[in-house]
Amino acid sequence: MIAFLQNIGRTTLAFLAAIGRLALFTGAAVRWTVMPPYYLRQLGRQIIDIGYFSLPVVGLTTLFSGMVLALQSYTGFARFSAEDTVATVVVLSVTRELGPVLAGLMVAGRIGASMAAEIGTMRVTDQIDALDTLSTRPMQYLVAPRIVAGTLCLPFLVLIGDLIGVFGGYLVGVYRLGFNPSVYLSRTLEYLQFSDVTLGLIKAAVFGFLIALMGCYHGYHSGRGAEGVGRATTNAVVSSSILILISNYLVTALFFG
């Protein structure tokens, strides 16, 4: 019994220590994002990497999600003779939930892993210590540009993904399900409000911050060797995906609770 309680206590203390390290890292990262000097070249590189090169995967994901959502909605609503609500359901689901969450998860798998691997490799090869020797703060040079870029780029990715997802629903609704194009478009815009799009963009900014934070945190605290870098990459993707789902509920409850 004593050994069992010791294991519980040891696990609890380790968990609290990890939360404390993450909180201190988050505070330092946020502080360095607003303090000069600003590494604009690094910021531009991260914006291109996160924003531009993530467009294909986000576009494909939202396109086929919108198409599948239109098909599934039509199949379900046909049982209640409510087929005319398909366009409304597609646009609200994509802008409020599917667009931000799917884009966040795709970017987490691509960018979160990349950040953790890059910074983790720099940790293993002592490049982060070399930055310290050259009087360059690693948090300011490596972490701050990635967090700013992630927070800024993901809303733009989600906005483009929303348009592509709604367009995918339009293609299925008009050319597969036989909706009149003008009626489908009017149904799409009839119940869509500015707050629906705004909520999705706010979620996207939160997701972008969490993805960059988790990627940088796990890479910065990576263990030694290839195994440590691989573990940091896995932890970055898993933790950012879990935090995306948790924060999705919290933001939704904050606005619509």
C-alpha cells in the first residue's frame, strides 16, 4: 500500500512540475514576443512555412470535409423532409467547428512536429547553447517568431479553408444532390452571421498559439540523442492535438455557454 501511494505521489509531483515548466516557458515566450529586438527575417520564414506551405493540406482537408458533410446532412435530413437546410448546416458547421479544428489538427501534425524536430535537433547538437554564447537569446530568436507566426497565420488558413469547405458542399449540393444553385447560395447566406466566422477565426488564433507553443516547448526540452528528438516530436503533436480539442470546447462555451 505504501509503495502504491508513493507511486501516486511521485506521478502527481512529476505532473505538477511539468505544468510549472510549461507555465514558465509560456510566460517567457509571450514576454519575448513583444520585446525588441525583433527578428523579422525569422518571422517571415515561419510565416511562409506555416501559412503558405500548409495551404494544400488545409485546402484538401476542408474541401472533402465540406463535400462529405453535405452528403451526410442530406441523407439524415431527408428522413425528416428537411433537405433545404443542408446548405445552412454545411456553412455553419464548417465556419464554427470543422474549419478551425481540422485546420488546427492538420497544421499540428505538420508544423508542430517540424518545430519540435528542428529545435530538438538544435538542442542535441548544442546549437542552442551556441546562441547563448553569441549573446542571442534562444527564446527570442527561436521561439518568439514561431509563436507570432502561428498565431497570425492559422486564422488566414482557416478563412481560406472555410471558403473551400463551403465550396465543396456547394459542388455536392448542386451537381450531386440536384439543388438549384441560386437557392443553395441564398440558403448558405441566410443564417450565416458575422459572429460565426469571427468565432472560427478566434479559435484558429488560439490553436495556432498552442501548436507553436507545444512544438517549441517539447523541442526546447528535448532529450539527448535521436530517441529524445523523436519523443519530443511525438509529444508535440499529441499534446497540441489534445489542447486543440480542449480549447475548442472552452472557447465555444465562453461564447455560447
